[in-house]
Amino acid sequence: MEYLHTMLRVADLDATLQFFTEGLNMVETNRMDSEKGRFTLVFLAAKDDVEKAKQNKSPLIELTYNWDPEEYTGGRNFGHLAYRVDDIYALCAHLQNNLGVTINRPPRDGHMAFVRTPDGISIELLQKGEALPPQEPWASMPNTGSW
């Protein structure tokens, strides 16, 4: 078995693309518009996975944007997407300061944080390698909302 992609239905394609590309530094690898089906598919890869994704069509995130308005609610069978990051503190600061993203579960332990996409999809961020030493403002920051 080989992991291929996770599909997320999104209500605001531009806001979600900004979150993944500017916020998480992911790269758009492919896009398809279907006039007949009235949808757009956008495929994204983590920066370190771009070449593999272009060759194997995996691992990817597939954003599905239906052109006709729909309301999406998260199913209980979906938990979160997880990404390993080089510097969890720097990424959380970037998301918070540059994109206004709420850090729902701050990286108090220097290892793990949770944020949400504009469509409410939970994203787990995990520090690559060993946990970083505790650092303010994260060490004393409380949880916000659900994650």
C-alpha cells in the first residue's frame, strides 16, 4: 500500500491556498478545473516532497473547491493532518503574526502544536528531531478553542 493524498473540501480556495502556501510553505504541484463538474482541484506537496510528488503523484493534499456554494461540516472520523517542521516556534510565530492564525494548542513543550485551516481542518505541527527547549510566549500560552 502507498499513501497518495488526503482530499479536503474547501469553501474559500484563495484563503486555504494562502494558509498552505504562505503559512506552511507548501507548493502547488497541479491544478485542474472541471467546467462540466463545476469544481477545481489543487494538489499541494510539502516543500521537501515536491519532486517525489511530481514523479509519484504522492504524498499530496488535494483541495477540492466546488464552484456552487455548499456548507461543509467535519465528520467525526476525520482527526487532523500532521506535518513535521524544522522550527515549530518560528512557524507558529509566522502563522500567528503574518496570517492571523490562532494557535489552538501552542507548542509549550517545543514539540507539538495545533492550528486550523480557514475551513476548520485541524493541523498538527511536530518538531523535527528532538523537542526544542521551552520558550516564551509559547510555554505559558493557554489552549484556544478546540484542536
